[in-house]
Amino acid sequence: MIYLDHNATTSVRPAVLAAMMPCMEEQMGNPASVHSFGRAARQGLDYARRQVADFFAVHESLVCFTSGATEANNLAIFGCAGMRNQPGHVITSAIEHPSVLEAFRSLEQQGHEVSFLDVDAAGRVHPETLRKILKKETFFVSIMHANNETGVIQPIAELGRICREHGALFHTDAVQSMGRIPWDHATFPVDMVSISAHKMGGPKGVGALIMERSLPLKPMLVGGGQERGRRAGTQNLPGIVGLGAVTQWIADHQMEEIKAMKRLRDHMEDELSATVPGLVIFSKNAARIPNTSLLGIEGVHGETLVMNGIARPCGHGGCGRVGNECRANQHGVEYPIVGAGTIYSTIHTHCGRVASSVALAKNIIFLNLKY
Ligand SMILES: Cc1ncc(COP(=O)(O)O)c(C=O)c1O
């Protein structure tokens, strides 16, 4: 089986699993309890919080653990809107993950004015497009760091700077860039960033919203006051320990892995270009995260690819992706860059025609990129 769907999720790294095991086997306490069991659990929580805070070079109090990036994105968006007592203007891009797009649509229903920025032909939000649309009432902007389908890296340093000049809060969803490009806190003027453990070799169901400075976000979950009142509920300790461990792993090892991923992805694209007539590699010349290819075949309709690919990927040599897993029934057609005939990491779709590439993928990508 070839697994080429690491942007949907990826396996847990052994070092991360090893860090999580004692937490599940021995540390059964609630980190909010004051007795020794609770204090032991609390130590694990604090350690993980430090690992994440150090990665982003922020104070530990600015890390809010969540159930994943969907919740972190929602917390950033609704939390910021909830800091105000009147509607205003907010901006995002048309290519965000549904956890951002749907939250913005919801703000629209609540009376806020929402602008969805288009991307250029390379799948990039142009900073000047943002500058032009900002207005006095704009209080919040959210643009992802790297897109989950094209892999295109957005110019968040510039976008963040523009927001800062304007006085609007800037949030980025860094789910797909974590571990795939270095996070440069010195040059990224970002007020909030969302991350998710399971996209980078950690466990599912845990993530964080990291703030650059303390913001009085309106919580979505109220109760026991955990996470400094920003997110109530007993913390998912094994998951959080895993998130801390994977963040640490990335800080220590990401450069080697980034180089290896890029080499393999480029090799795969070269092989496929040489073998598949009419192959299109979207945003090939744009800055992209090193693990992602968005591929299309001229003249082949996306629906046909769905029928021939996604309908029977398992046991037929591969498991890639058509469209976005979060909108599996829509085949990604909402994305401006994903039109008819585009496929995403779906070299399994025509395994008869690209057998050598499938073999290549099997040998070099699956085996080597499997954590
Ligand atoms: C860019 C992006 N943001 C957010 C999410 C949601 O992350 P989670 O699964 O942790 O809720 C995903 C998952 O597909 C994603 O790709």
C-alpha cells in the first residue's frame, strides 16, 4: 500500500509515542488536582507547554491547548470577534481550510462584514490585495501559512506586517507548514498561530493556539477555567505530551527531513512528468512546502479521476487524495485552483500507466517518508 495522504494525517513518530506511553500507563492524575497524582500530571502538562512555547519563542502562558486545529482556528476567529461589542470587518482568503471558512461565514451571519481574498494564478494571496481591502473597521485577518492542497506558502511575513501597520490582529493556520518549513518567529509578525499534532507525526485530537501576546479572547468553552480560562475542560494529557514531543522533534530534526522530503517530491514529479502525457503540476514554480504535489491531467475530468481513483484506492496500489478530505463529496471544486481535471497526490489513479512511478513512489516516498 502506498500512502500519499500525509496532509490529511500521518503516523505517530516513535519518539512521540515513547514520550506518551508513561503518561497513559502511569500518570493517571488530573493536572488540576493538588494531590501527588495531580501534581505529576501537571508536570507533564507544564513540560509540554514549555516545549511548544520555546518553539514559538513565546511565554508559556500564551499557549492554549485545544482538541486540534479546527478548534484553535475557531477560538482565534470567534475569540477575537467576541472581544468587541459591535460588528466590524474581517478578512480571510478563499483557499482556507473549512474550519476557517465556515467560521468566517458564521461571523457574516452575525453581522460582520467578511472579505474573502482571491489568490493569484500561482495560488498565492498577494500582499497588495490585502493592503487595498483593509479599512478602518478591519479588526482581524486570517491567512494560512501553507495550503493543504497546493502546498503553496503564503507570504505571511508581509501580510502580518501590513496588518500590524493597520492595527488589525493577524492569525495564521500553520497546520501544514509545521515541520515542513522553519517557523521564523523573528520575521513573522503574527498575533496568533494554530497548529495540529497529527499533521506532523503526533497524535490525533490535539492542537494549540499560540498567541504572541496575551489577548482577552472570548472562550468558546466555559467551565473549570483550564488553560487560563481560554478553554475549559480537563486537558487531554497524553495528547498534549505528544504535541510537546513532536514540536521538540521538529525543532531538533526538521532540516534533515525537509531536505529529504523535497528531494523525493521533486524526483516523483520529474518521473511523473516524463511518464504521464498531459500532466500538470500546479504551482510548480511557486514556493511550496516540500511534501506536496497538486497534479492534474489535461483533458481528464476530475469526476473521472474520482471514479477511477478515490473509489478504489485501497488495495490498488495507493492512497492519495482527490480534493479535500474535509469536503470529500465536493471533490475540492470550490477551490479556485482546483478545477476539472485536477488531482492531488493521486498517482495511484492510473497505476497501469504510471507503474514505474508507482513503484518509485512505493520505494522512495512511502518507505522513506513514513515516520
Ligand atoms: C490547513 C488545515 N487547517 C486545519 C485543519 C484541521 O486540523 P484538525 O484535524 O487538527 O482539526 C486541517 C486538517 O485537514 C488543515 O489541513
